[in-house]
Amino acid sequence: MSTMTEESTSLPAENQEQTQITENFATEEKIVEIPSLDLPANKSDLLGFFEKIKSIASESKTAADFKKIEEAIKDARQLFVNLRSEEKTAALAKFKEENENAEEGFNFKGDEIDQKIENVLGSIREIRQSFFQTLEKQKEKVLEGKTRLLDELRKLVDADENSDPAHVNASFKAFKKIQEEWKSLGNILGPQNQTFWESYHALVDRFFSNRSIFFELLELDRKKNLQAKDIIASKLEALAKKVNEGPLPKLLKEAEELFEEYKHIGPAHKEINEALWLRVKKALDVLFAEKRQIQEAQKAVFEENLKIKKELNDLMAHHARFVSSSISEWNQASKAVLALQEQWGKLKGGVPREAGKDVSHQFWANLKTFFKNKSEFFNKIDAERKANLAAKQGLIDQVKTLTESENAADNTQAVIELQKKWKDIGHVPEKQKDSIYKQFKEACDVFFNQIREKSKGAKDAEFEGNLTAKKGIIEELKSMLSDPSLLASLKAKKEAWDAIGFVPKKNLKEIQDEFRNTWNQVIDLAKTQPKEQLAAWGFELKGLPSESKQEERKPVSGDARKKIQTLENEIATLRNNLEFFAKSKNADKLIAEVEKKIASAEKELGKLRG
């Protein structure tokens, strides 16, 4: 019995070349159309992308298809991991913020889209696993079947020495059965395929060579083989003429199917068989030459894509080292990084496998580093602003405490100092900026309003006392009408009247009218008294202020009182709000102007009170 190695040594050159061409077809990668993922992408975009990939995977028939699919989802899967990681980080930060910075009990499950993506990715893995398991089983089945068929064919050839017609007929039927089953099994994936084909062709040649009794049958069979091979050769030549019309993958697929059929046709006459083979080989060479040319052109495109991706990665690496203390500069850098990411996503076409894998890994690592650094920067800013918020809340509490004090009036300077401290504290979180300022302003307003209310109460009491004093003087003047001897004190009573301050506004006209009427009556009385009597009483009409002058002064005093109240309110308001002008960009200038207004108002107030 001959071994596989011994049988392959007698294999004709045509059969060896057929095996090589089979390998050429076997190594041809089937091109599947993979949808592109537009960047930047959110999780909903990723879910849609993975579902399309799942649909493609379900229809895929070759290992090359699944390899292409795996390459297509790699970056998208990493992007999903990055997005999920960012969400987890944000969720943890929020959890810690709500749980006094504790991580215990934190459990991040993601959302419904996360679960859907995981399920789709799991389905893709199951489809791929099932495909390769089936492929491995098919390989084992083909290997086992072809090993068995070679053993059967070898036994058939070795035992083919009986020239009995019944045996010859049975032997040929057995050979045809082996031949059909061999064809139905297909090729073995791997290096063993060539060895099996070499042994098969060697045994087939021995089968026909050793059976002289079958010459007539062989002749008929070879004529049929000749006709079948000629048809296939013509079809391959027609495909070769269409090489520039394309598409090439479709032409190669048709050529492969024709060549598979050609391999399973038995031999024709040797001379004609060689000529047919040259025709087939020449047609296939044209197709393979075009394939190599396209691959070379594709290689140049891949190299150019790699160059561009390296340039984008260099720019991304620069941003990965970015450092700044400015929020606006970080935001500008983020826009630049997202623009690079968009450029990366829009770059179509492949790259050399290993080099492309490395540069892609570096690019996404640099992108992740940038956003990690940005996150750390803003976390630091947030921490500082939260501390500032706590400090400002403390100032609000202090103002409220001073307001509740029994000696609130003595705390005015302390509140002003707190307003200065407020100005020196930095920014707070944006969403609390307006509310915390409003709380502080309201607390200060309450304090100063309380001071003003207490001051107003004291003045009201003073004015009531003045009213009582003036009523007393009027009564004393009325006493003079019944006792003229009291006229000696008239001048003193007038001076006492003028020395008394303001009275409540509601009583002003009434008290003035009563005084004027009484005064005029007293003067009229004095004019009727003898001069000697007046002298005896020590009364001198000369030198007493005229009522007309008094009447002219009183309205002015009423206006002055109103002006004094207005100035007092204005000064209190200016002092109360002085520190709040510090929020303006021109703080120093505004403060100086306000202080100048306060000084001017106090000066005018002093004149009115004097």
C-alpha cells in the first residue's frame, strides 16, 4: 500500500498547480460592507451600530467576515467602555457628595441602554463562537471523511486486478461514488488540504492507469471531461476580459466557483488537457494580477491613512499633556480635542494592521488622559467653590446672629467688616451664586432696617417730648394774659421756645398757630401797659423778635426737618449697600464715589442740625 507521501511524488505538474491556485482562492478575504460609526457618538448611536453589526454577523459565512467584524467593533466597544466609565465616575462622585464622601454601598448598574448594548455584544460573541465551532466541526468532518475516502480509494486501486465485467462495473461505480462524496465534502481548511489533494489525484490517476479494461469507458469519460473543461476555460477567459469592468471581488468569486468545478472534473487526453490547463491558468493569472495591483494600491492608501492618524495622534498627545488653571483655556482645549476626535472618525479606509492597532491604542489613551486631567481640574475647582460657599454661608449666619443681638446698633461696624470679608472670598458653584448672594444681601438689609427702625422710634419719642415742652411754654404765655407782671420773663420764654427741637409733623401746624396767636395776644397786652409799669416789671418791648421773622423761620424749619430725615435715610442706605458695589469690575471707583456722597450728606446734615 502506498503512503500519501509516495502517492504525491507522482502527482502531475497540473495537479500541483491546481492545489496552489486553490490556496490562492482560500486566502482571498471576502469583503463585507461594515457601516461607519459617526463620531462623536452617544450610547444610543453605539446601540444602533452594534445592532447593525449583529445583523451582518448573522449573515456572515467566512472567517474573514468575522475578522472584519471584530476589527469594526473594537474601537466602538472601547468608546462604550469609556462612556460607561465616565458615567460611573460621575455617579460615584454624586453618591459620595450625598453620602459624606463615603463609597460604601455604591453600586453602579448603568441604564437600560447599557444592558441592551451588553446583550447585543453577547449575541455577536455567541454568533461568532457558534460559527467557529461549526467551522471546526466541519473541518473535522471533512478531514475524517476524506481520510476514509482515500483509504477506500486506495483499497479500490490496490484490489483492481480482477477483469471480471461485473467486478469492473462495480469497481467503477464504487469509484464514482467516492469521487462524488469527495467533491461534496469540499476543501480542508489548513495546510493538510494540499497533501490530501495530492494523494487523491495520484490515486485517481492510478485508478484509470491501471484499468486497461476501461479504456473505452475512460475515452468516453475523458471526452466528456474535455467538453466540460473547455466550457469552464471559456468562461474563465470571459471573466479575464472583464477584469477592468469590475467589480473584481465578484469576478474572483465567479472564477473560484468555476475553478472548484474544474478541479472535480476528471482528466482529458494529456495533450489537450495541458492546453486546457494553460488556458485556465492564463485567465486566472490575469485576475490574480489585477488583485495584486489593487492590493498594492490599497496598501498605499493604508500607508497614507496611517500617516494622517499618526499626525492626529501627535496632536492628541500634545493635549494629553495640557495643563492650565483657566476654565476658558480648558474649554478651548476640549473643543480642539473633540475636533481631532471628529477628524479621526471621519477618516475612511483601513490602515496596516499592526501599526494601525498601535496608533489607535495611543490615540484613545491620549484622549482618555486629556479628559481625565480635565475632570481632575474641574473637581478641584468644584471643591474650592464648595469651600467658598460654606465660608459665605458662615458670614450669613454671623450677620443673622448680630441682628438678633440686644445691642444690634453697636454691631454696625462688625457687619461692615463681614461685608468686606464677603468681597474677599472667591467664586461659589454657579447654580448657587445668585441665591447665596441674595441671602447675604437680605440678611444685611434686615440688620440695617432694624437699626433704622430703632433710630426712628427714639426720634419719635424725642419729638413727642418737644411737643409737650412747647405746649408748656404756650400755657405759660397764656398765664401772662391774666397776670401782666409775668411779662418780665417773655424774652426768656421765647428763647426757650426756639431752643426746643422738632415736634411730630402732624402737630407742627397746630402748635405753630397756637403759639403765634398766643404770642400776638401777649405782645398786644404789653403795648397797653404803662411804660413805667413795664419798666418796674423789667419788661422791654424793644429787642423782642418780631412774629413776622418767626413766621418766616418756621416753614424753613419744617423743610429742614424733612431734609434731615431724607439725608438720614440716604446715608443709612448708602452705608448698608456700600460693600455690594464690590461685585462690579470698577469696584474701587464706585466705592470712592459712594463714600464721597456719604461725607457730603453728613456735612449737610450737620449744618441743618446746627
